Amino acid sequence: MFKMIFLLVGLAVGFGGGVYWANGHPDQAKQLSAEEEKQFLQAQLAITEKIQAKLDSLSKSSGGKSVGSGFISSAQAGGATASDVSELKSDTEKQQAQLRDRLNKLK
């Protein structure tokens, strides 16, 4: 019970202190926010690039398995088709372009 009360009081004091500091130092708060957004966008861009690389390797290779091997036939497997992969690749390319534009605006 007391642990929960102390956690809630600490949360309230931390949040209130952050709001008070941001109101007292608006320029520094904007710089801090912009830097955090820049780091977040860079991490998101790295993730989308990894997804793009995985989609490229998926589209170039057939998976290395022969048709009909395994427990499920190829008709029942419902794997990714070439059109699905190309659609996902175009979506990730658009997302990468948008992220790069936002990063360039922040710099």
C-alpha cells in the first residue's frame, strides 16, 4: 500500500517538475524535444531499412525449399506471394522517404 502511494507521489512530483521546468525554459524544452524526435526517427528509419533488406532477400530467393516439402502442401501454406512482397516493398520505400523528409526538416 505504502509502496504504491510513494510511486504515485514520485510520479506526480516528476511530472509536475517537468511541466514547471518546460514552462520556465521553453527554448531548452524545444531543443530537447527536437533531439528526442530526431533520435526516434533515426531508429525508426533503421528498422524500416532492415525490413526493406529482408523483403529484398525474400523477393530474390524462393526460400530454399522445394515445393511440397514439409507437413503442409504449398496450396495450403498460404505463404507470401510476389505481389504481396512487392506491395510491402513499395510501402516501406514510401515510409523511408517520409522519414528521411522529416529528418531533413529537423536538421
